[in-house]
Amino acid sequence: MRFRYFVLSGFIFLGIACHTDRWLSLEYEAERNFFAAGKSFERLLIHPKAASEEDFVRCRTLFRNFIDRYIAYSDSSKRVSQLVKQAFLNLASLYALEEKFREIISIYNEMIERFASDTVFLTMSYAAKASVYEQLAEYDSAIAVYESLFDRFKGELKENPTRFPPFLLEVPIRIARVARSGNLSGYRERYARARSFYLQIIQKRSRQEDLVGLYQLVAQSYAETGSWEKAVQILNKISSQYADTSQVPYVLLEIGNIYLSKMKNFQKAITYYRKITDRYPYSPPAATAHLYIGDMLFVQNRVKEAREEYRKVIKKFENHAQFAASAQFRIGLTYEKEEDRANAINEYEWLWRKYPLTYEAMIAPNYVGSYLKKNGLNTLAQKAFLRAVDRYKEFLEKYKRSEWTPLAILQLARAYKELGKYQDAVREAQKILADYKNTDAVVDAYRFLGDVYADDLKDINSAKYYYALLLEKFPGYPFAQAVQRKLIQLQ
Amino acid sequence: MIHKLRLKQFWAIWVDCLKALKYPKLLTPFLLFAFLEFLILGMLLNFYEAPFAGILVPLIKRFFGEQYLHYPNNFVILPFLFQNLNLLLTGVIGVVIVGMAISMFAEFFRNQKAAFFASLNLALSKYWRLIFIWFIETVAVLLITVGGPICYIQFLGKGGGFRAVEVLSFFVGLWIFAVFAYATIGVIWDGLKIREALKMSLRIFVKNWFFTYVFIFIPNIIIWPFNYLASQTGFVLSKFNPQMVVYLLMTVILLSIFTNYFLVTTLTRCYLFAKGE
């Protein structure tokens, strides 16, 4: 009797034990293999410049093998599909690190082909491919990519835009923007076409949130073609008809900005900014509004009132480092205007201590030195630059891998330059080119190196080398013409 | 009559235990237990494969969450699962193995003989008593080592003193363990009933509290850093490959062959000395 029960329990146990999700084992194995490839990728990301060609090849092979092995299962297992997609993206990132743009495009083509049924991923793949073409300044190709994405979903998008990723709705205006950036003929018509598309959808929609977004796109299309009045008219319509939506403070800010920077109607700008600060005092646009009102008062020499506006930002947005740092820097400027040197420097010092991870704080130590130098206080200026060197070194010691690290290195180089330590300055700037070549600081580093070689070290060949590299790598650099002139002078 | 150990006897116990190492047969119970521990570890590492998946997957999902079924998250709970299953293994099979080892050692110390199967039969014949003593001892030790830190978190939060409380409860837990240290030996060697065995253990402990604590402390302190590191999965996973957790647990299993050996041999020898044998 006992034996019978024993056998029966054994069968029940085996029955439970053998009933398992057959995908689990495959998913687990896929996760383990992806993890191994991911580790290799992470190691490479720590110092891409130091990685050899073989490191890149090995890492790429790991992801490629992963894709080849699991792509067949990506339709059946959601988890495997996620991993395969991530493997594709990592592969593209690897090519991006190596600046192999054609290969990136071929990866995106593969993604588009393989994941045609996943709208979100497909949209992202198209957008990424188009942005590579934009980087290569191949605007026609970028537009062709966007258009092929748009054509794919145009009909359905018109009927039910909420079914699709929000980015898809922006594609028509993006096409127009690319055409404008590439100075292609007919960009105005493209804006008009985008606008007409949005207006067609607006007629069919009734949900407030959808309408606000669509009206904003229409307003942007007017603003980007210089039709400011019409843009303001649309934005006003949003702020009055859809006052309950969270977008309103942003819309009011947009109107204020158009009045301020495009139509030069300062009074109107202040009216709109005030609407934000009164109705939505703690919303992020309120901080910007206070800052802009302060700036306008500052320009009009109403320094004390300007300072009061800036102080309101610090009071209301103390925990929002970026806003607070901008305000504090501007307070320093108001003291400068009143020739109150002690208080001005005090504000900059506070800035460094209180909000170290902001752009304003990052430039503050050198700014103090330059300010003193500008006022003819050369001894004090030298001391300030020496202090700046210490501070940047301390910062680099403390924040070894912060997003601000390249900027801190550049500032350290600038401080060395001011102290006449040109070789040290060059060494620091070259660190940016070697270790942070994919950051924004690289452009400034090229310019800085060119200037130091040209003006201080009188090494004309090196200066020409860096200026030429700058123009070649960053043709859209805002001061490209000035650099071009300097290059011609040197030649 | 319970004798109090002298320092000379304390050293003699260590010498005897080291000499016994020459007879690999005496290690077999511990090798057997380590083998079972490796099986548990293998089962936990292959939780996603049949036949383990049918049992482990729903349990992990229910008690820890879906995310721990994925690589490398499963390594976060691996030491916890291993330690708990190991505790269960000790209760169900470990008590027999320890009983068997005690019998083999006592025989060996007495007349240089150690019969494997006779010892196994002896331990099996006293199975329920051994389990009961193990249960009382484990509950008492866990009340201190697990309950202490939990109470601290409940009342004071996981603040700066938490680590100190963890360490302190470990040392106090060893004292509790020391009180029950001779009960199993009494059951196996003298065939005592549960209450008598517990009384006997207490009496020997009272007379020889310091040496008993040392016999328990040394093996435990050797293995503790590895156990502790394996339980700090967050730290281990952030610094090393997830496999490191497995290597640490394997180290614990291998080390425990010797630490368990010394724990059981020294206490058995001490019991015999205390009884005047």
C-alpha cells in the first residue's frame, strides 16, 4: 500500500517538474550570451580610443553571432526579440565609435528589413538612419529615408495618430527642417505640405492633448518659415482654448520667445513671460521667464530690478541646479555692472561651491581671473588663475567620469594659458582630443590648440594643422569664418 | 562525572584530529555531504531546465519576482536560496551524516577503527532524535543571528550600526551553538534521550565553555568571510563576473569539508575527554 503511494507521489512530482516553459531555457541562454557580449562592449566604452581594431572586431563578432543565432526565435519570444534588437543597436553604436557611417546605415537597413512589423522599432531605425545621413550632410538621402517612413504609415497616421510613436507625427516637419538645413530648394513648400497634413488631422481629432500637439507643430512650421504673426496666432489659440493642459506654460514661453528674439517687441514678450510667472510660478518655463525678464531689465540698465528677478529663480528653483546656476551667474553680472567687485566675485565663488555640475560653475573660476584682468588688476588676476588651476584639478580628481570632465579639462588648459604655461595648456587640450573625441568640447579644443600654437608658441605649422582639422571635421562650426581668416593669415 | 579540560588536553585534541587526517575514510561523510551540496548548487544554477524548472520557476516567481528568473539577476538570490536549501539539507540528511561522522570518530579515537556502514546504521536508528535536536539548536541560533539584525532594522533602520549588529549576532550565535554542541554526540555515542542529551551538553559546556567556544569559533571564522562575501551579491555582481558568486559558493562547500571535519572531530574528542574516556 505504502509503495503504491510512493510511486504515485513520484509520478506527480515528475509531472510537475517536467511541465516547464520551453522558452525559458532558450531565453536564459540568450541572456547569458548577450551579457557576455555586453560586457565586452562595456569594456570598450570605458576607453574607446585605447581600444584596438581587434577589440572592435571581437566585440562586433560577438553581437553578430548573437544576432545570427537568435534572430530566428525573435518572433516567438518577446525577450529574445528585445535582446536581438539591442544587439543590433549595440552593433550600430560600435560602428559609430569607429566613425564607419556606411556600415551603420547597412545595420539600420537590416533592422528595417527584419523588424518591419514593429512600428516603434521601425520608426526608430528609420529616424536613426536619416540622422546618419544628416551627419554626413547627405540631406537628399536623409529626406528620402524620412519620406519612405512617412509613406509607409501616412494613411493610417491621418486616421489614428495616437496609435503610432509620437515621433512619426513629427516626420513631415522634420523633412522640411532637413531641407532647410541643407539649403535645398522648395523647403518652404515642404513646410506648407507638413502644415496642411497637420491641419487635415486636426479636423478629424477631438482629444485636447492631440490637438495641442498638432497645433504646436503647425505653429512651429509657421515660425520656422518666418511667419511669426501666424505662429503667435496659433499659439495664442492653444493657450486660450486649451488652458487646462500642461503644455500651456511652454506655449506661453514660446510666444514670449518669438516676441523677444524674432519680433523684438520687448513689452509683449514681458507680458507673456509675466503670465507664466503669475499663473504657473513653479513650472520650469517660469524659471526661464524670470531669467529673460531679468535679462531685458539688465539691458535697460534696471540692474537692481534685474537682480530681483534672478533672485526669484534661486528662491523658487534652488534644487534645480541649471536654473539656479544661470541666475546666480547673472546676479554676479549685475554686481559687475554696478562696479561692486567684491560682491560679483563672491557670487561666482558661491556658484562654484553650490552648483559645481553646471556650465556656469565650470567657467566661473577662469571668469573671475578674466574679469580681474579686464579691470587691470593683473596680480589679483594671476592669483585667481592659480586658484582656478587648483579648483579644476580638484574637480577632475573628484569627478573622474562626469559629463563635465572634458569641459573642466579645457578650462584647466585655459587657466594654464593665462598663466603662461603653454606646454601644460597644450597637454591638457590634447587630452580632450585623445580621450573625449566624441564630446562637444573637442571643437573648442581644436580652436584652443590652434590659438595657443599661433599666438603664444608661434608654431605656425601646428596652428595650421589644428585649424585645418577643425574646419575639416566641423564644417558647421559657428566661427568657421573667423578660423578660415586666421588660417589664410598664417599661410 | 564531567571533567574540566586542561590546556594540555586542548592541544592533545588538535593533535589527535590532525593525526586522524591520515585516514581518508574519516573524511567520507563530509565528502558525501559536499557532494550533495554541489548537487543543490547545480540544481539552482540550472533552475530553468527540466526537471528543476517545474518546481523552482514558480517558487522564484512567487517569492522573489519574475526578474530573478533572468540572467544575471538570478545570481542575486543564488546565495540566499543555496543557504536555505543547504539548511534544509542539513536538517534532513546532514544530521545523519554528522551522526555517522561522530560514531566513526569516537570509534577511531577509542580503538583506531571506523566502520562506515555500522555508523550509518547507528545514526539512522536515532534519526528522529537527531532531527529534533538539530531543530531546537537551529531555531535558537537563527533567533539570534537572523532575528537580531531584523529587530535592529525594525526599530532603528538599516543605519551605520547594522553591520556591527550583524557581526555581534554572529558571535553570540556561536555561543548558543556551543550550548547545544554535545547533544548530538550524547545521542549517538551514549544513546541518550533528547532531554538527557541536552542536559549533558549543557553540563559539558558549563565546565568547558572556553574550549568549546574555541572549537566552534575557529572553523566558523575560517568560513565566515566567504559566506559573508557570497551573501553580498550586490557588491560581488558590481565588481566581478556573475560567475564569481558560484565560485564563492563552491569555495564555501570545499572549505566546509575541512571546517566541518575539525568541528565534529574536536567536539567529539572533547566529549570523550570530558567523560573521562
